[in-house]
Amino acid sequence: MASTIQPIQVVARDETAQSVPARWATVRVRTNSAEFVGRVLVPATTRNASTALRADRQFVFLTQVHVNRGRAAEPFVAISRRYIKAIAVLHESAPEALPVSVR
């Protein structure tokens, strides 16, 4: 059976009991040797991209990544926090349905 991609809505509740869907943010990550511009998923349980980026994880995961201002985009890049010199949030998008592969 072939898999299809169907959108789903990821939703959590915040302190005000309003629905807060997961969303995407565009960020710039600088290391000593490269600059990465890509999208990071901001979980439904997090208010903004800055809070999500401060999470206690060893890696920052990006999708649709342009390396050193290149034209071609890499589908996925994981960057170790120990090599990151600076992170800037360029844009936070509105909540949207996230595609999920169904088997």
C-alpha cells in the first residue's frame, strides 16, 4: 500500500485555555564555518521560536536549509549547539496544518 501525506492539526492548551497550534519559524544559525537559514518547528507547547530554541537539547534541527546563502536548499540539517555562535529568528509564521506521512 502506498503512503500518502495528510495534513493534521497539532494543538495544545496554554494557561488561558486557548488552542495554540504548532507553527514554523525561519531562523539564521551562524557557526565559525557556515551560515544556515532554515525552518524550525515551534511546538504547540511553546509560545514563541526564541523559547523553542533555548530548549535543553544538544542539536538544533532545521528543514529547508540554505547553507552560506546558496540557492539550493537541503531538506534537513542538524547542528550541534557547541558549534553555534549566534541564532536569530527572522520570521514566525502563522499556525498551519503539518503534513504527516500515513502508512
